[in-house]
Amino acid sequence: MSPGTATWTDLQRFLQARDNLQLATALPADARALGPVRWDSREVDAGDVFIAKSGLETDGHLYVADAVAAGAALVLGTEPKAVVEARCAGSGLVLPAYLRVKDSERAFAQASALWFGFPARRLTTVGITGTDGKTTTVGLLTSILEAAHRSSGVGGGGFQAGAVSTLGFVEGGRVTDSGFHVTTPDAWNLQAALDRMSGHGCRIAILECTSHGLAQHRTDEIDLNLAGFTNITHEHLDYHGTLEAYVGAKCSMLDLLTDRPYQTAAVIFNADDPVSRQAVPDKLDAIGRGGTDTDTYSQRIGTHATWVGLEPKVRPGGMFVRARGPGNRTGALQAALVGEFNIPNMLLATALGHRLGCPMSAIEEGIGGYPGTPGRMEPVDAGQDFRAFVDFAHTPGSMEAALSSLRKILTAEARGGRLIAAFGCAGLRDRRKRGLMGAAAGRWADHVVITAEDPRTEDLRSICSEIEQGIASTAQPPDWAVVLDRAEALEHAVALARPQDIVVACGKGHEQSMCFGTTEYPWSDRLALRLALERLLGIAVDPRASIYRLPTGKGSESASI
């Protein structure tokens, strides 16, 4: 089926086949073309399909009348038809054709995939999920496929690839900002991206799949050929409620594994991660896919993992590991990435590349040529005599991994360098991780600067206090300071630094805004840290940099133990 050729009847039949239809009005007898699918009434045009979804803050059913007034020709929702008709009548409107569905989120994905003609079926698809390392793994795998494409001569050997990740849409080596504040776009935009990849000659699509995106059915109707897991640790419990629910959301990616004839599916997970090691096989058994081809990867010599990382080393300019895989084939993997926590990402990308048919020479070239992920242990150098990094670490696990890796670098150098970490925790998000992140900083850093990180409508001082409790709980707490304004906090952190020290700003990474109250203000840790360094060095600062001064959060306190 080609994009834009589906009819209303096709949609009704498809919803019935997916057991997602409660009640249908009498649809027109003619094969009326299915219009574009919208969930935001403000985006509806004449002839569109409007699907009323219930979100965290509002209910789309309240906007059906607005959608009808804008020209929606077909409405889908979970409410009884009489209720929706009454809402329209209250605005002097007549409800057009209506399909009552069981789940609007699923219906949105189903209608979107149908409209675009199921583009995932025209591609080899790879889904990557996990708590940490998803974006870097997507980047590494994309680089591997680009290397394989270059080395394959005319036609590229079928390695032309596109990707959807936190950084946006990646195709042909170009990154385009998706314009969304989520990693996994809504179903319509995700299907549109897949259709665009297919139309531009891509043969492979790589998707970074978040727990939110999976739980909200944004990835439904995407047949996966490969599923890769980084790790599963404590995160997003504010949304999922329990760790079990979070694990379940991550593992629901396995529900997407293709069962289409003449296609194969395989799963690759981290044998060193106890949660993945148990949850992934259990999920496969639960959905009747226990016989699915499965690979594992590990850094532990002597394990029975499919891929094992040997001889890990911190080298000038990055990390090295020797990967040993099926048939005892080996690859020397050198990446321009800082931190041992990237070795599992390198192994997963290698395993996925191998499954996609990439030769080891392309895997080595792709990993070696990957410049690094913006905002992931990204160096910031303004000419200072110490090292400074920006990292996206915003979970207890990623904070532990980032700081412990930097500590190992300092220890190996044996020059007395200190680790100075600046970070905060988001408001209206999982409160339990605040103390855990504070404790991780307390174990590994010599100085900690606690500051703002998207406080939203929560009291910033209270958030910082919970982080302080975690720091104070460690056996030998480091010195710490609370500097509420993040720009001032980064200036404070670099002012503490001496030669041989490392300063790291954690939590924001590549992000371009910070939320105070309900407003997103322009913000970039990468630019703010550079500005702090330039001020320290007496370099003239661009006056436009004032936009990176946040409107609230002023003030500072300090504590020394």
C-alpha cells in the first residue's frame, strides 16, 4: 500500500483486525480517502482524521468540536458517540463519521502506519532501548553502516541507513533537529520519518526507543528485525510508578519483533546487566518467542556471551577494547569516547553491525571514525589548564558510571588531580533518584556543586536539599556547595579547578532549554560551560551570552564537611 492511498474502510477493517474497535457509525459507501491523522485540534485541516487522545495534562475529547470546526471529516475516540455528539452540538456543530475505539494511543499509531503504507515493512529496522547509552549506540551503529556503505562500492551493499534518536533525524550523515522535545516522536511523525527514509533509498532504519515512547504506543506497527538493549536501571519511576512497570515498558519493545514471512528477528542484550539478563528472556518466553535468535555481550572473560570485550584500555583520545565474537573473530575497537561506560555501547553496536552483515573492517572503521555524541562526555576547551566536560548523566546509574570513569582517569594519571562535579535533579520527576545521585557524587567527586536542572514548579531549594542528603550519607562526603543559578554554579565549579583537575557538568548534555515554572528558557550547558571558562580566563564574552542567564534561581549557599 502506497502512502496516502488508504480509505476509511481500510482503517475500519484494520482496527477490527487489531481488536481496537468498539463501535463504528455507518461510514459512507464510497471508498473515501483517509486524510492525514492528527491528535492536536490546532493542526487539523479539512478532510483530516482527528483522534482524541487522553494525555497527562488534558483530554483530546474536549477538543473534538474544535477539530470538527477546523474541518475534521472523521473522528476517533474512546467516549460513547452520544457524548461526543453532545459536545459538538453545544458548539452548534454536527459530529461527522465517528469510530469508537478501545485505545486511542494504539489507534493513532495504527492509523498513522496505515496512512503511510507501513514504511517499516520496506526497511530492515533496528530498535535500541535501555536506560543509558542509547543515543551513543545509535550513533556508533550509524557510523558503522556508513563505513560499510562506503566500502561496498556501487549500490552501497544495502547499508544505506537512517536513524531517529535524541539528537533528531539522521540520514546520509546529516543530522536534522526533529523539533520535538522527546526522543521517540509521536506515531505520525515517526511513521513519516520511516517513509522519508524509504523514499530516499535507505535500506536500514535505526530507532532509539524510550520507555515513554513504548508505553504510549508511539512505536506500534513498526516491525523490528533487530532489538538491542543497553541496560535497565532506576529511571522514570515518576511516570511508570514502579521499577517493574519501567522494566515492562522497556521489554515491550520485544512485542514489535517481526513475525512476517521471510523475515528474521534477533535480540541482543547486555549479559553484565542483571535486570536485562533476566527480564529479556522472561519477556520472550511470555510472548511465545522463546526460540528467537539471541546474542549477548559482556566485558567478563569466561562468560558464555556471544561477544566479549577484552583488553579494555584508556588511551589518549578515547577508549580501546578488543571484541571477540562468533567464530572467534576479533576486532580492535578504538573510539574517541571518554569513559569506560562506553565499552558496552561499542560492543552492542558491534553485535548489531555484525547481525546486519557489516564486515569487521567496517565496524572498526565506523567506531574509530565516530566523533562522539554531543553532550555525552563532550570536552569543552577554551584554553584552560584543566579538563572540562559536559555529560548527559541524569540517572543514578549514569552518574555513577560517568564519575567513576573520570575518577579512574585521574587515578591512572597519578598527578593528584581532583574531580569537580556540578549537577542538579529535575522537578516533577522521580524524587527517589535525587538522594541516589547525590550519593554517587559523594562517592566519586572531590567537590560537588548542586544547582538547578529543570526545577519546573517545584521548590528548587527543596530539590537541592534532597541531593545534599544523599551526599551527606556517604562514608567520606566531599565538600559541596549549593549555587541555585546554573550559570553561576558552572562559574563556581571552574573557579575551584587547578591544573590536572577535571570539571564535569552533568544532567543537561545536548539539551537546549531549561524549564522554570511552566516556561522553557534558552539554555545550553555546552555554551554555558564555555562562557564560564572564558570569563575565568579573562576572554571577552559575547554580550549575547546573557540569554543564558536564567530568570530565576539566584542565590547560593555552601556546606563543607
